[in-house]
Amino acid sequence: MASLSGLNPRPLSLVLHLIPVAIYGVGRLLLPFPSPKRIWLGARLIWSASGIIFPIMKAEGVRRMFFPATIPTYHLQSFLRMN
């Protein structure tokens, strides 16, 4: 709920939640019997999920999202104050 409401300032937690949810959705589509229509829906689901997460990754910065320990503390503190 914190990610959905915007209270969680860590965008990595959003990525780590969105990817398994999208994979679960594709798995539910393809089981028990995959069909061309279900494969197409699964591809559209992954495309939609990437359309959500890639702009966030671009705005936040890949380094800041995946390697926050490499960001100097004074830059990180100014970022957290903005959010």
C-alpha cells in the first residue's frame, strides 16, 4: 500500500514488486493451455508493465534505483527531501 500511495520513497521496491506481478499475470494467462491469443495478451501485459516502469526508471535514474549505495550521501539526502 505504501508503494501505491506514494509513501515509499524507494523506487526499487516498485520495480521489485511490478516485475513479479507481471510475470504472475503472464503465467496465469498461459496456464493450463497457451493459445496464440493468450500469448498475445501476455506480450501486451509485459509491454504495459514496461510502459509503466521504464519512464520511472528514466526519471529516477538507473544508478539511483539499483545502486543507491553508490550515490554520495549529500545527493541522496537532497533527493529524499524533495519527496
